[in-house]
Amino acid sequence: MSCILRVYGDALDVDSMLASNSIELNQIWRKGEPRSIKGKIHTNSGVQFVVSEADFEEFPVQRNDAIVFLKSNELAIKEMANFPCVQYCVLDFGVSITEGSISSVTYLTPELINLAAKSGAGIEISCYPCSEDDD
């Protein structure tokens, strides 16, 4: 998955937040529980939802999927973003940067920015280095 929505906070009660949420959940974590990294624990509680399964190099598809996701789930996202103890509601796009590239441009349309803002979500671009040989 290359675009996700993460909602989290240090003192967030994720179970209460999700009680009336209708968006399909991808991941949930709770403060104090073990992380997948051996010996580490979660320092906050949160949830994650898949927004787009397009590949890292398919940002225009991710962007379009995110627009559809935000339009379809605006009220649910807004409720989560405004839920007590939520510190971050972030739409995170994963994009690839090809080895040897000097620059990378990721265009965020006014429609995407407006929908995210109306929903109470920030936008984050996570860049991952890839070589020409990576699948």
C-alpha cells in the first residue's frame, strides 16, 4: 500500500474512536503494546486505513484514489480528526525516488488539498529510494 491515512495520539482511546467508524481498518496499535521492531513498544495509540494500493511510482493514481477516499469518507475522517486526544490525522503518500535522480516532483492538486483540509487531515509525502532494477 502506498497511500495510507494514519490517526494517532499519545493518550488516544482508539476503541472509543472506532466505535462509530465505518471505514475499513487496516491496522490498530495501542500505547505500551510491543511493536514489530523487537524490543520496542508503541509510544502512542492509533489506527491506519488503506487509501490507495497503487505502487510507489504511480503517484497520479494514488492522488486520484485519495480524492475518491476523502470524498467518500469526509465525515468519518473529520470525526476522527476531532476526536479527543487525536494529535495527528495524516494522509501519507509513499513515493519512490529513483537512484541517481537529482529531483522529484509530486504535484498536489487544489482539489486534494481542499478535501484533506475539510476532513481535518494533513498531507505527508514519504520518499523511498529505489533503483532502476527494483520491481
